[in-house]
Amino acid sequence: MRYFLRQKLYFLFLIWQKCGFVRTRSVSDAVECADTTSLTLRVLTYAICLSLIATISSCAVSGENEPYFGRTVPPSKDVMRYVSGPEPESLDPQIGTGQVEQRIYLALFEGLVEYDPQTLEPIPAIAERWETNADSTEFTFYLRKNAKWSNGEPITARDFVYTMRRGLDPELASRGASQAYYIKNAKAYNEGAVFVQNAETGEFLTDAEANVSARLILPGTEKKRAALLEKNPPLAQESAGKTFVPVRGEDLGVEAVDDYTVKISLTQPVPFFVKILPYNLFRFVPEKSIEQFGAKWTQPENIVTSGAFKLKEWSPYDQIVVEKNPNYWDAGSVRLERIEFYPVEDQGTMMNLYKAGYIDATYNRSVPRGWLFSIEKKLDYQDALEASIEYYIINTTAPPMNDVRVRQAFAMAIDKRLITVLRRNSKPSSTLIPTNIFKDYPTAQTTNFNPEAAQKLLAEAGYRDAAGNYDASKFPIEEVAITYNTSAGNKFVAEIVQSQWKQNLGLTVPLKNMEAKTFFSATAKLEYKGFARFGYAADYVDPYNFLSILAADGGDNGTGWKDERYNKLLDVANRTLDNQKRLQLLAEAESLLLSEQPIIPLTTASTNWLKKPYIKGMYPNALTLHPWKFVYVERDEAKW
């Protein structure tokens, strides 16, 4: 922490000098003086922050005629300094599910395939090639024989088998596990389900409704199993007297054919399956280190990595430093020697650090809305359509939000244009699927802004006076809130939505902020009232990636909403090999979802970030995910 505070102080004095507030003391002298005590350093740092809060922004956005925003002197060494977002939840790629974590996982861990830095299509990584059968139900990957862990030990097909068994183990409780549910028995294993076995013959009962030959699977808990069998007498009769055998990791459709060949068997045709595999869950993790150190395996002294970099330092809430992995299979192509990730959330701080030349790039949606008029003209401003959406999830399990009419009313009472007019780096959205990202995907039916209809729905839901007119005083406002993970941007949107509901419904919904770690845990467990802010960036470029998060028991749902019609449409869609028909079915599923309103779509964003001209290999792609092995420092200004 002390090291990063020194960095902040250095930056602040640069800004102070630039603005003309410091004349008699050098930056180095100030930092050296402040080194006398960490307490003094903290006090001085925050004192400067407070004293300059009204002047730094105006100073920092100066230089209208400069082609770039701020200092453009390349570092003397091949070092990348990057603001990655809030403090990551974990350095375990099978735990964290957010973009914050993905940015770091892209350095430390690698999968069978990797994202192309520009198109995000899957490209060879630890697997040098792959092939599939005719109906896309079986994929075979051929691993590189020179792939190694950061400790020099070989990476084999068995490591991938371990990775998948661990990632789907119900004890790990990975929120990203649903990404692998296409794999044979993956969902059953992750949910602790059981097979039904004839103890006398040793044979397993088969599922007559499955499209492929598969064992019959029942819920693992006796209560859920009894409830299911009660509703299905023929199944109950067939299962009577049989043995229930827990689904194990060994039952997954992931096989090490030999040391360098992995075969993955799916439950249905999935033509886009390889697009999913760069996701965190599928990145190789080290069995020996995990078994030896348990939850502490990600500490710098214990961690073993499979990617182009290895962990050198992790100072929580300060910095994460990774350095080039000399044992990486393609180390000769990796040009960065080190990457420094900084967990900064405040946009103004990011911009000032960037302008002073203290960081080289920022993450997506990092340029403050008030600065866009100046910065979007600069040559180092990066922008593109983003495969992401910001929306509010709704806890549909508790009143009053368990009434679909109430959910629809709150959705109708938001004029989303007000958010985007003030924000400038986003556009209104009434759909879950971002528009103009997925080729040939038809736009789903939506709920539009209509305050009068919203009040009518609330009146129909029982919040009315004796004459039958809507009465805001009847609504249990104490049972709802807008909960958001702490950031200026999230607070900004929450305040706009709050004012909209006050104006259009006569309801002042309270705001509640939480630290990111607490927030994501609370929403996953439905430990919130009413509404919670959510953002989702696609993990692969296919509309199903967005629709899958609202599937029953699917990952980061956070709403408690389930609908078998929705799940059936998704299932049929992904069994449809005709791409146009598949997209139409997915759009039907989205329309059903939006009519049930377990979420309120708000905006879609542009990528909106900054990169120094000497940083090459980073592109404004639709996910703002950067495979760091392709990034390098270009010191020849003619090539900027």
C-alpha cells in the first residue's frame, strides 16, 4: 500500500506543478520527504486530494490542441501499467466472473483456445488445433507438446480434465459453472444430482426423453427427488427399489485420450461451443498447487500459472504485478516483461493518472461523461460497439416484486434517454441483447416508457384508493431499494432512476451501495430488496451468452425467476443447426423474458477508453478483453 501511495503522491505533485501550485519544491524531494512515515504520507495524499478537487479536473482536461490526451513518453522498460477496475474478487479463474477478474486471468492463465485480440474469435492456445464431428456434439483438441506450467512442468490433457472436474465440483460453487453445462453430465454433477441404478444388474436407467443416449438423472436431495417423482408416477414406479448413485467428476464428458488429446462430449449439438472455451472457467489451473495449498494457492508464493505471465506481487487494493513467464510455450513472442494492474475505480483519478503518464491504458467505460467532449477528439481515445448491457435485476421471490404487474410498472416508469443524454457514452436499451452486435439477430419486443400505463398497472396490483385510482401511499416502499456496487457511475444512474420513479410514480426508492465483493455475494443469494444494479459483458460473441444468465439455476441470475417456457425455447434454439432459425427462437425467448420483466434493461455502452499511442496490440473490441501476450511497447513514434 505504501508503494502505491507514493505513486499517487508523485502523480498529484505532477498535476500540482502543471497547474502552477508548486514552484519551490521538486516532486522527488516531496516524495522523499513523505517517505518518513506511511501515516504522514496518507494524510498528505488525501489533503492534496481534497485541496485540489475543484481544480484538478479543469487543469487535467486542458490541452485542446494536443493530438493525444496527456504525456506520451514510452516507459524505458517493456512494462504495461493498466487500470483494471475494482479490487478483484479472486485470482482463481474458476471463482471470479467479472470483467475485472477476466483482465487479470488473461495474463496468468490460458485455455485450450484464446480470444483473437481484434475479432474475439477463438484461436489456438494450449491446443494447437481441434476438430468436431458432423453434428457438433463431440470436439477433439490436440495439445501442444511444449506447453508448460510456470514451474516448468508439462501441461497435459489430464490437467484439463482436472480443471473441468474442479470447476464443476458443487463444493467449489463456481458461479460460472453454467458455461460448461453443454458438456455431458456437467449440470448434473454441478447440482449434486444422482443416477438411477439397478443394483441387481448394475445397469443404469436411461432417459427416454433425451435426444442422445444418456443415463436418467434425478435430483440429489431426497426432498426434491420425492417431489419430482410424486408428479411423475411412471417415473416413480420405474425408480422404485433402485439405487441412487451420485454423479461424479469422472462422469463428465471430458476425457484425456492420451497425454496430449482431449475429447469433450456434449449433450446436444453446439456449433458455437469453441467460442465459449476462452472463458475463465476453462483456463487450466494447477492440480498440485491447489491440492497442496487449498484456498491459499493463489498467493504469490504458492501460485503456478499456465499463461504468458506469472504472479510476482499482489497487494490488495494497491496493485497486482505479473511478469513474463519464461516457461510459457510461446514466450518468444511475448514482448512485455511486466504488467502492473491497478485497482482504481474513480474515473477522475484514472484520467489524471493517465494524463500525467503514470498509466498506459484504462478499462472500458472509464472516460467521465463530462470529459468526453474534449477527449473523444484525441487520437488515443478508443471506442467501439460493446457487447454489454447495464440493467437492474429484480428480486422476484418477495413481495411486492413477485407481481409481474409491479415489475412492468417500474420498467415503464423510466425514461432511459435521460440516462444517456447525461452520460453520453451509452444509449438507451429496452432489450437484454445489445443491438447491432450480433449479425442477423432480430430485435425482440420491448416495454416502452409509459408513466400512465405504469400507474394503471400498480393500481391493478392493489395500490389504489377507494375510487380505484393509483395511490402511491399504499405502496410498501420499505420493501424495495436500489442496491448498487460502489462507483460514481453506478450512483449516477441510481440517482437518475430514483428521480424518475419519484416523478412518474410518486415513490422515493432508497439507494444502498455495497463494496463489490459483498454486492455480488448478496445478489447471488437474493439478499437484497427490490432492485440491484447489474452489468454484463459477453464472454463470447453469441446472443445466447446473454440469454443464458436468466436460465433456471443459471449462474449469475440474481432474480429468482424461472420459466420452463423460456428454458425450452433456449434448448430448442441451441439444437437447431440452421443459424437463422436458431436466432429467431432466441429472439422469441428474449421476448418472453422481457414480458415477465425479472430485469429492467437500461443502457448499452460504447467501449470508451484510453490507450497511449506507444501501446500496441490492444484493440477496441466488443468485450474490451485483451490477450496480453500480443501487447507491446512501440518506441518508434513513426509507427504510432
